[in-house]
Amino acid sequence: MPATSRIPHQHTPPHHQVDSPPVSDLYARKSTKDAGRSVARQERAWRADCATEGLTPGRVFVDPELSASRYAKKARPDFAALLDHIRQDGCQVISLWEPSRGSRQMGEWVNFIDLCRLKGILIRIFGDDDPQTYDPRRQRDRDHLFKEGMAAEGESERLSTRSRAGIADAAVNGRPHGKIPDGYKRIYTTPDEDADGSLLNARKLHVEQVIDEDRAAIYRAAAEGILNGVPVNYIARVLTAWQVPTPRGATRWSGGALYNSLLRPSLEGHRELNGIIITRDAWPPILDADTVARLRQLREAPRTSRSHNDTRLKYMLSGLVQCGLCRRPLSGLYDRKTAGTRYECMITRGGCCRVSTEMEPVDSLVSAMVTDRLREPDALAVFEPSADANLQAQQAQAELDALMDRKKELYSSAARPGGPSMALVAAAEQELLPRIEEASRRLKAVKTPPALRGYDPIDLADNWLSYSPGERRTVVSLLAEVVVAPVGRGGRWSPWRLADSRWRGQHRTWGDLWREQGLVR
């Protein structure tokens, strides 16, 4: 026999008392797949074994619902505590229901046995019909424990292989498996079901994945809103305000996460495995293929609108004033250190990040220059476009109208019986978008801004601060090209930092004009 059924006192570690019953500590573990091996049952059997063997029950270390195989995703905190307990010479006997309770990884099991051997700890396996006590210092006992560890690891590998095969088979056949996708619920039935619906056995042999209408309504409404022009971030804020939980149970939605959820293949009824669609139409779809295709086309389309971080309408010259070194637009921002606002050349906007200035002196000087310019007689021409400009605007408007009519025709044809699918319409619309954007750009370049049409330049000059930053910005953009140079010696603000600015249509800079007026640096 490689071990003894009774505790051999002659093998008790020398640092323990031999005149008192040995103390047995329990390590109990149960994974989710270990049916009938609850940690409570293991503890009851251990206490009964201690009474039979004359052992004193010691500490109990428990890791319920945790795997000990190499496929485990979570650590075992009480197993780590047990190892610390052994290292601190606080243990005499370790009791296990079976060797696999300790570990299903051969390397970890060998290290555990070596530690017990070093500390003179006995290992008690009490779950068998013939409980045995092993002394790792004995070669035969150690060899037997190694064989048990190999068997435990082999069983784990076989279970994993069988599980992966089952998952792959379920995926190929379109059967649901794993976490339930948001928007769905599962109905478990068996072939042996009574007429009243009661189950004759507890095994769930048949799984049907059906739509959870309450959650599905969220995604259908979000998809409809996005396709009708509602910003996805606005929809996310509404869901957050209504306290609708996210798929993970959180309370705060984000636009990006919502869009990702809408494009999940599971919402189309497709079964995935490792990120690859294995079976199509495996269960009822929440969103049809045409809707998803339009959403995907819309998300992948070039973004022409301002992002929510764009501050060009908050600050008069943000995005308009240029860097004197790289000629990239400066961004307006709030400086927390100084509690003031600044214009800065930002590397995130493709700039050199070497020019920065306080906002107030730039706005004040530009406003003074522009209001003086508005009082000059030729300023009226800015608000009364020439005949040539009007002709160009009419041509651009006609082209834009034709393109927009074509876009409307595409959707009208899709609504007719036998018309093209929405996926084809979305693809055709994608081809029209660049042409629509180009026509809009040319129209904007030659057309007088509606905000300025009908305004008197003198009235604009006299009531400059009463206009919105957007209106003042439009006036500045029509009249001037504003450039800010790097700070000079001393690091102080100087009006000459705007010397490279110029009026549109003129070659002379503001610096040239100031010098002609006798101003010096």
C-alpha cells in the first residue's frame, strides 16, 4: 500500500507536538460542473472523518464555484491562503475530498506536493470508500499523488475538449450557447413535457432563443432614430436619463457602445463563434438586414459635421485664426490653470503646438480692426455679391438640388413593390454623398452668408458686441485673414503678433499698414 488509512504519528513534523491529536485543515473546492460535490457536503464528510481518525478539526479553506484547471479565468483566493498557512508552519494535515480538489494542473499540483514535503505536511484524501493518508516524504506516496494529479489534469483536458466540440456543434447547427445576447431570452424545454407544461426531468435538452420585446424595442427605436438623423449621442443621453440599463447592467449609455450593439450580428439573428458568423438566421432577428446595412453605411460614411468638442461657435476666432508658423487653425479653449481662455495651436488638429496666446487681446484687436474696416465705403461690397458670384451660386444651387432630388428618388423607388433593397439604396447614396458635399462647399464659397444678408455694415460696426460669436466670426472670415505669430522676447502680448494678418483681396499686411501710419514695435 502506498499510504495508510490511519494517521501515522511517526511522520508528524518535528515542530509539532506528538502527544496531542494532529490538527487537520480542510481545503474544499467545487467548480460549476461538479454535480453533487458541494463544499458543505465536503465539510460534513471531513468532520466525520476527523472524528473517526481522532483528528482535531482545524481551519477550513473554501473556494466555491472556482475551477482549478488551466482554463480557469479566476484566481482561487483561499488556495493561496492555504499555501501561506503551510509556509508559516501552521499546518500538520491537509484534508482533501479527492486530489482534483487541490488542483487540475500538474505543475501546480507538483509544487503543492513539494511544499508539503518540505514542511512535513501529511495529505489526507477522505472522499473515497477507502480514505488514505499520504506522506509526501515517502517516494511511493509521492509517486501515487503524482499519478492522481496526472489523472485529474487528463480529466480536465477531456472535459474541455468535449465542451469545445459541443460549442462548435451548437454554433454550426445554430443552437444558442453561452451568454444570452441582449434583446433576447431563452426558453428551456425537454422532449418529455406534460400537457400542463411541467417537466418530467431536470435536464434542459432543448433551448429556444426568442426576442425579448422590451429590450428589442430599445434597439429598434434607436436604429429608427439614427436613420432619421437623430444623433446617436443624443439617443444615448435619453436612454441614460430614462435610467434604461445597458447590456452590462450599467446606468450610463454612450453613443459608440450603442452603435456597436446595433451592429452586432446577433441582432440580425446570426450565430457567432470566436467573432466569425457560423450560422445565419439562427433565431428571429430584431433588426432586418436592410436596416443594419444602412446603419453600417451611415457609420462608415465620412464625417462632415462638427464634433461635440468643436468650440468654433463658442469663441469668435476659434478655428479661424491661423498659427504664424504652420498656418494651421488655432483652437479656443479654457485654461484651468489661469482660469482664462486661450487660442492654441494643437497637435491633435495637425498643428505644430508652438503658438499660444490669451484670447481677450486677440479678440479685442481683431474686433477694433474689423469695425474700422466696416466703416469704410468699400465694405458694402462684401454684403452685396457681384453678378458673377450670383451666377456661380445659382449654378451650384441647381447642381445641389439635382443631387438631392436623386437621393429622394432612390428612397422612393425602394418603397415601391419590386424596388431595390435598402442595402442597394444605401450603397447608391454613398456614391452621391461626396458630390453633394462638394456642391455644398462650392455654394458656401460663393454665397453671401444668410446671417449677414440685409445688414448695414455701419450698424454691424456700431453694435458689434450685440451680435453672436458665430455672426461676428462670419464677418471676420469675409473681411480678414488673421494670423498670430509666436510670442516675442519677454513673453508678453504685443499687437505686432498680428502683423502678418491681412485684409482679403489685399497684399499688404496689417503690419505694413501700421508702419505706414507711423506705428512702431
